[in-house]
Amino acid sequence: MECLLQHRFTVAVALYWVFSAAVSSLPEPGPNGNATYVWLYRFCHTMAGNLTTAFGNKLSALKIFGLVLLIIPLFFTISACAAQYVIHPGALTRTDSVAYDTLLIAETAINQARTAYQAGNLPKESKATLDALVQAYNVARESWLTYRDALQKDEPPDTYLNQLNKDIFNLTNVVRTLKEAQ
């Protein structure tokens, strides 16, 4: 299953190819054929992209060209949604990797805010938010380490996962608060 998720585009192309082959094998409806079958035939060929098969000479080349021009941006939009997340080497699960990324982002935010505060580029009121961020980071990191430990010991990680989610959510909110204060 993980392989299928990592190669979604290839799987989609293969499934489309199988679908297109199945649609192409549909027998052509007769001149006085069943209206439901004619509709199904045209619908399937339209979905498979066989517009000239579906509508014969009822579509002019200009209309088909216009339709293709309208569909192309849709395909680019769909492919953009399939962002690939790369799991870190050494991560035990996808959740473990995402939590690690979140902790890295928070650590970077802490270092940047600390440098800005020491340089006098942050208002004095932001010190409390920076302290809260360091505290939230420490709690989330401890929760992450506990979750990893449970995974490595083959313990049921559900309770640790719930706590990790809460702590990461809290950490994210504090990072957001600090960014707004800047």
C-alpha cells in the first residue's frame, strides 16, 4: 500500500490505461440501439477522452481543440495537489517524520526570535511569547521522544500519539503567535 501511495501518478496512469482499454472494447451501439446503452457508451468514451468516438462527426475540430484547451489547466491543477511528502531516513512512521519536521521548524523559529530579541529587533513584550515557545517546544519534543520510544518497544502508541498531537498543535499555535508578534 505504501508503494501505491508513493507512486500515485504511475498508478493513476496505469488505471486510466486499463479503463481506456476497457472502454475501447465496448461494442458500438446500433442505429436503433437502446438509449441507455448509447448514453453509457458516449459517457464512457467521453470519460476516457475518446471524444471523436463518443460523438463521431458531431464535434468539429475547433470545438475539440477548445475543449482540450479548457481541460489542460484542470490537469495541471490536479497534479499540483499530489504533493509528495518524503519521510526522513530513520523515521519510524510518517507521523514521526512530520513531528520531527515540526520540531525543526519550531527550533528554527526559536533561534531566529532569540537572535532578533537579543539584537533589540523584537518588542520587550515578545519575551513572554518566546519563553512560552521554548516551553511548548520542550513539551512537544519530550512527547515526540516518548511516542518514538513506544513505537520502538512495540507498545500501543495510541495514547502517546494523542498527546503528541496535542503538544504539536499547541507548539504550532505558539509559533504562530510569535510570528504575529514580530
